[in-house]
Amino acid sequence: MADKKLVEEITSRDVDFTQWYTDVVRKAELMEYSSIKGFMIYKPNGYAIWENIQKELDARFKETGVQNVYMPMLIPESLLDKEKDHVEGFAPEVAWVTQGGLNELPERLCVRPTSETLFCDLYKNIVQSHRDLPKLYNQWCSVVRWEKTTRPFLRSSEFLWQEGHTVHATAEEAEERTIQMLNLYADFCENVLAIPMVKGRKTDKEKFAGAVATYTIEALMHDGKALQSGTSHNFGDGFAKAFGVQYTDKENKLTPVHQTSWGVSTRLIGALIMVHGDDSGLVLPPRIAPVQVTIVPIQQHKDGVLDQAYALRDTLKQAGFSVTVDDSDKRPGWKFAEEEMRGVPLRIEVGPKDIENGQCVLVRRDNREKVIAKIDEVVAKVGETLENEQNDMLARAKEHLNSHIYDAHNYEEFKEIVENKPGFIRGMWCGDVACENKIKEDTTATSRCMPFEQEKISDVCVCCGKPAKKLVFWGKAY
Ligand SMILES: [Zn+2]
């Protein structure tokens, strides 16, 4: 049984989701506010999750031929100005450096909000021939976007991310890479983070500044709000033309390259919290949890108990699990509550009676199910239990997603659903931005994506009643 006192300090998820979220990020010690508004400190528990996300994704990127680079954090204003849509899109949230040492700079430098312009400037110099293509670069870094309202992991003025930037000889190759990376993200989210995604294309209103097409993965949080969790952009040759990135093709003709960019950020930590967390705190899927197993010795002052706990730890470590022993002098109930707050997927309890019986007790974090394991079978049992937990978490998240998708056939229905049923709304759309604007103004819901799996659920636009062109997922979003 978890210690009540610690648990009582967090607000119930269904009473006040926003407050619950804030409580969990603080009590699980994921982050701390810094002295600059909107800039956050990643504490060890939070940063370790990011490190695991990085490790997993980085390996997957490299399998597709991507190489890592590191670009400067400052961008000269003249460089940013070269692509008109891009600079307009980012201007409202750019931070500027105007002084170097004691002197005013001749040209303002912006702190990168994203690095397309820098990559273009690099590719312009290193791409000459079709033999130089493709270039598949990625960087892990932080970017700065001066946000008015901020929330830990979801929206902060500085955040950690990766940005991949590739250049290709043909439009087909660029489109293929754009979709490949979106699928890679969706697969990672589903199989590692246990978060199912809706995949689709953004409308022109919602696409990235300067892109021809933006593709997105959208997740549904426990409260029924959507979270854009990753995007992949096809830039066509627009940036290439603005920056003069061109190559001589096989016929010796100068041709602009085709370009993509794609990224995910520490928002994924926010998604993990809001999809899986419960009233006792964080619940981490075993494949991403920095600590997979915590061993809690019961009556640890008694002979042999701590020894057994350490022996278990060593056995499990050797088998490749990430394990800790909580041998502090806190009461077991308090230890349980702490480890539950941090979302550790599995607890192992071992006390004098268990030792007598040659066993230990495994307790799953997600459903608190108890499994008795013989000491000599503990490796197999832990592996099996973590695997079941991972699969059950994904199944539950899928069930939550599927049971919160509603169809609207006309505007009355649409407004009724937005008002009363948090989740995704499927509704047909005529393709006119005026309808997107009206829906946003009337209901605060936005178009999340035009899903890859298109269907015709009605002939007319859910907003204006004119002939419909696309099925759109709508929803309130973070
Ligand atoms: Zn319409």
C-alpha cells in the first residue's frame, strides 16, 4: 500500500488535469523552474528520460543513413531574412543578440528558433554535384522561441530537440524521406513510448513556415486534448532557390536541391506524463524508463534481507535490466509511494518470509498486479512482467484513443461534441481556410491533420456545408 501522505499532495487527475500535471512534474522531480520565466531546468529524473529517447531515436536515425552534426546557435539576421515565409513565421518569437562583449554588433544575431537557414548556408557550400547527394544530417540541440505562456515540457522558451535536415536530387526522394521519418517517429512512439499516433498531413494554415507540406503525428492525452508530437516537412526546392543550394545533375545542368526537415522534442516527455500518468504520479513504459525495477527490502534490518536485495539487483543488472535498491531508512510505504510517483515500472519486495520461501514479490506500476517469482526464475519473470506491462500500456492507450474519436456530420453536431466530448472529431472539410478560422474562433478546436487513411463520412464540409474535399481530425490541442 502506498503511503497516503505523499500521494495526497498531488491533485486528482480527473478533478483538475492541469494542476495534476504540474504536481506530477514537480513531485516526480522531473524539472525545476529557473530564474528566467519560461526557461526550465531538467532534473536527473527528467533528463534521464530524454537521454533514453535520444539513445533510441539516434540509433534508428543512423540505421537510415543519417549522420549527426552540430551547428552554431546564432544566426545572422541577413541569413534568416532570405526565406520570406520562414522569417515571417518565426519573427514574433525570436530572441536577439545585439551586443558582443562591450560593443554593439554590426548585425543582430538571432538565437536559433530552428536551423533551416544555417543548414542551407552549409549545403550551399558543400553540395556541388549530384555525387554529393543526398546529405542526411541531424543535430541534437536546444532552440529558443520566446513564448508568452509556458508549461513544463509542453511549451517553454528554450527546449531540447533534434532537427534533421536533408537535401536530395529529386522531389520524389525528398517526399520519400519526409514520410520515412514520420513513420519512424510514429513507430518509435508506439513501440517504445506506448503512445499510438494519428498520422496525417497538416492543412496549409497549420503547416511549417516555408514548407510545401508538413506531416504530423498527433497523440491524444488523457484529458482528451491533442498533442502534436512530431513533424516532418517537405520543403520542395523553395529554400534551395532562396539560398542558392544547387548541384550539377548528370546532364551537367544546374538544379536546385529538394529538401526536408523533421523534429521531435522534449514535448514527448509531456506526452508520456499525460497519456500514462495516474493519481499516484508518473507511469513509465518499461522500454523508456531510466529505472525499470526498484527493489524494496522489507524489514531490512533483519539478517540476510539486504544481502538478498543486493544479490537480486546484481542478477537483474547482469541480465540487462536497469535496477536500483532503495536501502534508505525510510518506511517501506513511503518508498513505495516515491517509486510510484517516479513511474518506475516494477517494484520487487523481498523480506524475511520471502527469503524463507525462496521467492520475491513483483508489483507492476501500471495496474499494481502482484506476481510471485521464485528467486531462481526472477530474470525470466521480470522480463515477462515488463513485457506484459509495456503491451498492456499500449493497449490501454489505443483503447483510450479509439474510444475518444467522434464523427460530426454538420456544424451543430460538431459544436455539441467539442462542448461535451473531449477527444478527436472527424469532420469533412471543404479546403477553405475560412472554415478552419471559424471553427477555431467558435470552438477553439483546430485542424490537427488530414489523416493518411482518408474516408468520406459525409459529402459536405462540417462547417460551411459546401462540397467536402478532405476528412480532417479536429480537436483542442496543447
Ligand atoms: Zn467549409
